Amino acid sequence: MTMNGTASLEQEREATLAEIQRLQGFVVVALDEASDEADPDVAEREKTLALIQNLERKIEEIDYALATARKGNYGICEECGQPIDPERLALLPETTLCVKCKQVREKRRAW
Ligand SMILES: [Zn+2]
């Protein structure tokens, strides 16, 4: 189980990194165009930069989950210590919280 978990984490990390690089290439091209053209598509570039930031945050989450995995705690909720639903882990390999604790944490943040 631990092996499967980290394998999908590594895959997720690679795919996310590739996506960041693709988007960064996009932004660089946009910047080059901006220097030549009077009307650069600023909104579009900012959207791309926001996307990159989201993906970088995701990388951080994946790294955190990988560190957890190295300690042998992968798939265990860091809040309540219960095993995380394998279906949830399959969908969201970077998660370190079970559904219940995640909901509690989100409510706390919302307030
Ligand atoms: Zn929990």
C-alpha cells in the first residue's frame, strides 16, 4: 500500500512539474510578445501565473505527503491517526487528511 501510494505521488509530482514548465513557457512567450506589441494580453498572463502558483502549492503538498510517506505514515490521517479511505487517496494522492478532518479544517478556515 505504501509503495502504491508513493508511486502515484511521484507520478503526480512529475505531471505537475511538467505542467508548470509548460505554463512557464507560455508566460515567457507572452512576455516576449508584450515587449513588441502595444496591447499585451495581461489578463491572460495573470491567469496563467495564478495557475502556476496553484500548481506550485500542489507540489508543496505532494512533497509534504512524500515526506510523510518516508516516515511510514502515508495514508494515515495526520489529524486523527485513522487510515485514509483508499479511494480518496487514489483520487488525491497528496492528501494527508481523512475526509472528516479535511471538512473540519475547511470549516475552521472559513470562519
Ligand atoms: Zn482524520
